[in-house]
Amino acid sequence: MKIALKRIAFLIVVVGIWQGIVALGIYPEIVIPPPSKVFFGMVDGFSDGTLIKAILNSFKHLFVGLPLAIMIGTAIGVLLAKSTQADETMGMYLISLQSIPSIVWVPFAILLFGLNESAVYFVVVLGGTFVMALNVRTAIHSVPGQMIQAARTMGVKGMKLFFKVEIPASLPHFVTGLRLAWAFGWRALMAGELLSNGPGLGYSLRFAMDFAQMEMVIAIIIIIGFIGATVDQLVFSKLERTVMKRWGLLKN
Amino acid sequence: MYLHIDQLAKSFPHEESGTWEVFSDVDLSIQENEFVSILGPSGCGKSTLLSMVAGLESISKGTIQLENEDVKTPGPDRGMVFQQPALFPWLSVIENVKFPLKHLSKQEQEERATKYLQMVHLSRFKGAYPHELSGGMQQRVAIARALAMDPKVLLMDEPFGALDEQTRHILHDELMKIWKETKKTILFVTHSISEAIKLSDRVVVMGTRPGRIIADIPIDIPRPRQRDDEKVIAKEREVMDLLEGEINKVLKEELQYENRA
């Protein structure tokens, strides 16, 4: 409770400073709108349904793109972890691909698919796939050797060893991979929607910019941050903590 | 002979010298229901030897036979307990013990797992998860899991090495009780002289560089053995004298290397 109070107090201070700057009247309202205007802009956006439609569309892109990224990433990760040959051939490139910011893929995707949703899906899939693959590879590599040896002394080998021991043993890293794939996928989605076509939160953001609606730009930035943090906290961090706790990697 | 090791050697490929030999010419015969410890300084290959009996390490030369059958791969006729409990954290205690029993009927699995958990006094914790148990309790689960397979030989690789002194003594007594109850043949690797003498029928002492067996000492002191028993102290001294030369050899080599550099 004390922590929540601290956080609310901090927010009040930030909004207060913001209101203060507006009150000084140095900047025109079109550049820095007062907090109240942003708030009512958000209320309007929700009540006329445009923001809700944008959010739902963004989630639609995620619900298609993220599972694809997770599946492809897991397949690549397992391949690289299990085959030294594959790892030596491609492992290095995976790291360089992961280091490319997803916004860089947007022009490529638009030229490839045109200004439509396919380009957005493409960027989301790329955004999540590489980080997932790297984490799955780490997950399988980090299974304790003694755990595998113990299983072997109990007569377990081959596919059974992989499914009954290696997969469950690597679950904590796998879940971390999921959380990162979501985080990277979410960033990639915003980049894709911003530069490509709508509907979606990113597209609404650019639309607001084109019409110089600063209050809407700020409102959407706040919504993007809020959704990002909420999904992370309520879904992925929770899942990660639950697994870590069961696996004994987290005390209390 | 029950477990028979004949002319066994282990070597690894080595960059400079071509091959690097861990040990060679190891002959060892162990009878059924015998408790044999392998004792030696680090680097003598005692753990490697045990892993070879388990089938986890390949044999470079020689043979290992268990009841006249060649050992080449791991199998449930040889249960192994490692220094770390190596339990599966996603399974409860009883599920861990049942893990090697999947070929049996559900009822048999339950009966066997319960029986061995009772033997290590952990039936109360059968629903707990490994991380909720202390290190000593986890190691007892690992022992129950190895025993549940009903192996012909129980292989133990410094199983109490990571535990505190107090817990170690308790587990020594428990192991003695289990050994009497199950009549298992136990091959026990340790670097602790007093542990080897307290537990074993025979102590096989290994030397290093090159790795080999330097002595095979029967311990004919009635059990339970007390630490302050004169016979125990005399045996400890005897083994200590044997090992001192070996440990000095390792030290000397390390110092020589430093002086050269």
C-alpha cells in the first residue's frame, strides 16, 4: 500500500509540473496542451469508439503475429541448441538479426507487401522471432548436465529425454523468452502501424500527428505505455514468477 | 564375482600429447552386498571410474562386467546418486521417486515410491517440491529415487560432499541402515578418509598421475564404528600415510609449474 501511495504521489507531482509549465504560457497550447485537455481527448476517443477500435485492431495484429513469432522462434531455437552444425552455421547471424531494431524492417516490409496489414504482421513476427529463438537456445543449453545424467542412469534417452526432462527443465528460460517476445513484438507493432497503414494504435498516433492534435498524440503515448506495462505485469511477469517459484529459482 | 572391472583404462584426446590418460590398469572385484569406497586425491579419476560403471562415460580399454554382463550404456540395474541431488524441480517428491518407474502399473509405482520414501523418512514430504526441502532431505529423495529402481548396484559419487558436517553424520547412519535393510551392493566415491573408513567393508585407494589403484584395504572393524575408536584411528592413519605421498606429488607438480613460469 505504501508503494502504491509513493507512485501516485509521484504521478501527481509530474502532472503538477506539467500544468505549471502550461500556466507559464511560454509555449502555445497546440505544442503543450494542459493535462485536462489530454484527459478529455482520451475520454472523447474512448466514447466515440475510435480509440477502442484502434486498440482492438492492434491486439488483433498481436494475436496473429506473436504466436507465429513464438512458434518460429522456438523451432529455430531448438534447432540451434540441438545441432552444433546449425549453431555454428547460423548462430552468429541470429545475434546480428536480433540487434536490428524492428522499425528498420518497416520500409522493407512495405515494399514487399504494400501499405497494408501484411506488412504489420511481418514486422511483428520478425520482432518476436529472434529474441524467442535466442532464449530457447539458452534455455536448452542451460539445463543442468547432472539432471540429464541422472535421467540417463534411470534409462531415459532420446526423444523421451528431450520431452520429459529437457523441455520441462528449460521452462523458466522459455517463459522469459515469451515475455521478451511480447515486449519486442509490442514495440515492433507500434513501429509497423506508425509507418504502415491502419487501423491500429500506431496509425491513430500518426493520424493525430498529421492533424497536429498534440493532446491525442500524448494520450496515445500514455495508452501504449499503459498497455505495455499492464500486459507485462498481469500476464508475462506473473507467469514467469509462477514458473520460477515452482522451479525453486525464486525464494519466497 | 558380482561386479568385475578388468584392465580398465580411460583416456581423452589431448591437444599437446595426443592422448591424456586419466587412469589405466584398474582391476577391481566387488562381491554382492559389499560396501566398497573408492578414495583418492582430486584428479585420480575416481569419479570418472564411477561414471564408467554407470555407463555415462565410454570405456577406453578393458571391461566392466555386472553379473557377467558387459556394461556399456546406462541402465536401471545401476542406480546413481550424485553430489548434487539432481532432482526434477517441476515434480513433487513422490513424482520424482516414481520417475524411473514409468514402466510399472500406477499401483506398483505408488507402492514402491512410498516404500522407499518411508525408508529415508520422508513420507511426510511426499507432496512437497524439491526446493522446499533442505539439502540433506533432497539428497535422501535422490537416494530413494535410485533405490526405487531396485538396482543391482548403487553408485554414489561424493553424495554427502555438499552437506554440512551434522547432516552428513545423520545421513551416514541412515545409509548404513538402508544398506543393511536392502542388502545392496554399494560403490561409494569420496575424498574423505574418515567417511570411507566409517562406512565401508573395503577402501580402495587410488593414486594420481598416473591414476591407478595403490591399495585395497579391508576394514574389519565391527559396526557401528565410533570416530574415537582406536582401530578406526589406526586405519585412518594407515590410509593417510598412503595418500600423503600422492598429495605431495600433486603439490610438487603444481609448484614446479609455478617456478617454471
